[in-house]
Amino acid sequence: MPEMNPNRKIIHIDMDAFFASVEQMDNPVLRGKPIAVGGAENRGVVAAASYEARKFGVRSAISGVLAKKHCPDLIFVRPRFDRYKEISNKIRTIFHEYTDLVEPLSLDEAYLDVTVNKKGNPSATLLAQEIRLRILNEVGLTASAGISINKFVAKIASDYNKPNGQKTVNPDEVIPFLEVLPIRKFYGVGKVTTEKMYQLGIFTGLELKSKSLEFLEKHFGKSGNFYYNVVRGIHNSEVKSDRITKSVAAEHTFDVNLSSEIFMMEQLEKIANSLEKRLKKHGIAGKTVTLKIKYSDFTQQTRSKTMPYFISDKGLIMETVKELLFQERMKDSVRLLGISLSNLNTEEKKTVVVQLKFAF
């Protein structure tokens, strides 16, 4: 069995309501008001909500219609992803002044391994404070941070003192911290798994820890091994500065359901065009084309085909997509279509990390 490694120093930085905060920073009229980045129309979805909106129960991934019911005064703002990416790049530049071991999870969060860092500072806690202050002074936004011996605990800790706060879980505090943690707050334990654990009498980390590996694997399959280890502070996944892109995708949700394959082909042409631009921009090609179909009853279907060679050209992608579309009859009208390319020509880059022991 692997063992807990108390010598690493991992920081998880998470920007506070990133998309919404950028909009409020750029437009002073929106400051202090409940705003949602996303669409207010029938098929619109909230991508991010300001803290003022969250007080009313507005959250990301809920429909714009439901969000408006929760908060009648909610202000909807169209997303500006180019602007968010611009700000994200400025923040990452700051990260790289401290360590080259930066693993972005999205535009608004990243892991930093500062076990050995460019500042020669043995305190990950002080480094996190300094990084957050620089983001505030140089970018104008607040960030929260979690600091611990591994990515799992650091990720959970970053959510503790949000917004604009941080929490350090020292090596000798990891086990007590996890034992009292509600199981619903374990990173990687979703709503369905939480309910299943409740049914098995598992409500806290301590109760999870009391279960044998055999018990957890019986009820949760391969994930059982993960739960068995993390509750014991064991999560030795490295911070990878070059995360491997496993797939590239583009999709679209329609205002009106589509029932004709002819109309679907028209939309798929547009989606394939967007996908091609992303592939060409990053010099990526792939062998497996997947067509994603979401029906009006919200059931989802995927159809895939693997080519004997790498492709990135829209024409070649559409040839395969057309074949997949007419592979079988549609069972209902369609509300979403998507195309993804996987089995890519990207290669993994391995980084050797020298880990030394310092005080937190």
C-alpha cells in the first residue's frame, strides 16, 4: 500500500467567482449587484454567479430561467471568454514566478508545487499569501488558497475560507481534518455517490476510514481504492506542468429542438468549423471522432468512429460525422449536438521532481 507523503507542499489557488468578478471589475455599475454570466433565455445556463447572486441560491450550471426565479433582480451578462483567458494568463504569469510546477485545472484555478520554489521560501503558507496579494494588486481580483501535503487536501482546503481567504492543513493535521470532514465535501464524491454513502452509514471521513478496502471496492468498484487512500491522507498524484489534452470538443444547445437530419447537418457544419479552428490553433489532430446527441428528454447518446490516421480537417471530420449521424434513426427531437476528437497526437512529458522537507 502507498504511504502518506508529508514532505510535499502543494497550493491550490481558486479565483473567487472568476467570470462574474471580471465583469464587475470591468464594469463598475455591476459592482455589489447580483449578476450571472450566461444566458437568460429558455435554454440559457449560468456559467458563473457573483457572491451577491449566490445568496439567493444562484449557482453555475442551473438554467437562466430558474436563476431568475431565485433572484428576480438578477442581471445577466454575456460571457467574454477572450477576456477571461487574458486575465487568466496574467495570473499564471505570477504563478510561474514562484514555481514551474503549475497545473491549471481551468481558467480560474491551478495547483502549484512549491516544495522547491524560486523564492527559496520554506513556508507554503506565506507563499500563498504573497501570491494572493499580488493577484489582488496586479490584476484587481481576489483569490482563495488551500495549502497542504497533496492536491486532494489542498483542493478541499481552498474552499474553506472563501472568498479572499486561505487555509493551511499541516502534515500532522491532515488525518484529523479528514476524519471530521463531511463526506459531501470530499473532492471527487459527487451527489449520487454521497447519497450511496449515506445509505451505507458513511457521513464523515472517520466513518469512511472505518470501512475496509474490500468493502469500498465491493460498493464503489475501482473508486473504492481511491476513497480508501485519500481518507488516510494518501494522494501522491504529482503536479503536472504539462497536462495532456485528451480530447477537443465543440457543441451547441439549440433554442428550438431539431427533428430533421438536414437541419442537424447544417448545425454540425458550424460546430465542425469551430472544432477545426481549435485544433489548428493548438496544432492538434486525432483519430477518434465522436458525435454527441442530447435529446429533448435530456437523455444522451454518443456515436464514435476511429480512423487509421490523424485528422484535423473539417471536411474529413464531417465525412465521419455524417456517417455517424445516419448510423441509426433518431429516437426523438434533438436539443444539443456536439463533436469531439480524441485519441490525439499529443505526447506526455514527464517531469522529475526533487522533494525536500521544509516546515509549512
